[in-house]
Amino acid sequence: MTWALEVGLDAEQLKTYEVLLNPMVEKYPAATIVCQYDLGRFDGPSVLDALLSHPLVQIPLGRVPGFYGLEK
């Protein structure tokens, strides 16, 4: 996801991008979309926003609920 930093997306634009991926995942359930965040380049709130924006997320421990819809 470092491309987002290079093109100058702010935190709100990045969050919107993440939310807009959800319909694509629903439309193409066989596809896997991976948004990799370099924790050395992104702050905690940005990564948390990404986690909150998806129904499911993959973390080192496995696939877990992304708490989509809790933050409005």
C-alpha cells in the first residue's frame, strides 16, 4: 500500500479506497485482494482504519472479522 503514500492520498482518501474494495470482493468471491501495509511507513490509526473497513481480514494468526460497520 505504499503506492498510496507516493501518490499523496490522505488518511480519509485511503479509508475510502479500502471501503470501495468490499463490493469487488463480494462480486468476485474467488478473488483475494491483499492490501499490505508496511508498519514502518503507516501509522497505527491508518492500519486500524483499514482493518475496520473490511468484513474479513488476514492477520498472522489467520482470517478474522474486520469489524466492518462498527466505525461510522
